Amino acid sequence: MSTLINRKAIRAAITHLNKISQLALVLMMFLTAADVIMRYFFNSPVTFAQEVTELLLVTCVSLGISFCAIEKGHVSVDILANNLPKRVQAFFDCITNLITIVFFLVIAWRSFVHMQYLEGNRITTLTLFIPTYPFVGIVSLGFVLFVVVLLMDLFDSIIGVFEK
């Protein structure tokens, strides 16, 4: 299994991209705080704050979702599943992983197609004229990495179905 998927390399890549996600979160926090302070004390908000916050939020969520998945940090409601045998739990994990993989592959694919459209038409943000296609590309990349993590979980679940 380790030759099929190099888990250590995937984890390292996701961890490095998560650092970018964390940086985006910190920048978002400082920008929002500066916007609030400027609005409250000087009645002059930062004109580009909402625009940049949106771009940073896309970066934060898209690059952070795969890290959360690899750390098993997503919320799961398993009240009923805990009472089932391990093999049945693994079977249901396979089903939910397959559905989630298909869903996020479609999102990644359509994000990539949309990125090409945005690049071809030179679509930018309204205030700072920042090209938007790189951020849609980040969405696509983030969700592809999320699918890779889900595939690793799926392989583990398949093994769990057939274990004694």
C-alpha cells in the first residue's frame, strides 16, 4: 500500500499548504481588525478590506480542508455507527467516502474549468483589480488534495471491510 500512495509525502505537502492557510487566516484577522478600528475611530473603513478578506478566506478554507481531513478533525456523528460491528462501520465509511470523493471531484473539476474561463476573460476584483483565477485555482488544488486524503481513507476502509 505504501508504494501506491506515499502518505508521508502527501502529509508533508498538505502540512506545508496548511501553513499558507494559517497565514491567510492571520492576515484576515489583522485586516478585519484594522478595518473595524479605522471605521470606528476615523469613520474611514479600509476600502479593500472586504475584497481581500474574501480572497484570503478562499485560500484559508481551500488549503485547510485537506489538513483537517488528514488529522481526522472533521465532525462526524457516529452515535448509531458505534454500535455496529467494525466491518459494517468500515463498509459505511466506504460508502460515505465514495460519495464525498465524487462530490469534491466534481467541485475541483468545475473550479478548474471556471479558473480557465476567468483567466481567459481576465476577470479581476472590482477595487484592487486582482486577477481572480489564481484563487479559483487554489480552490481546485485544495479540493484535489482533499480527495487524495479521502482516497487514503477509502483504502483504509476497504481493508477494514475485509479484515477479520
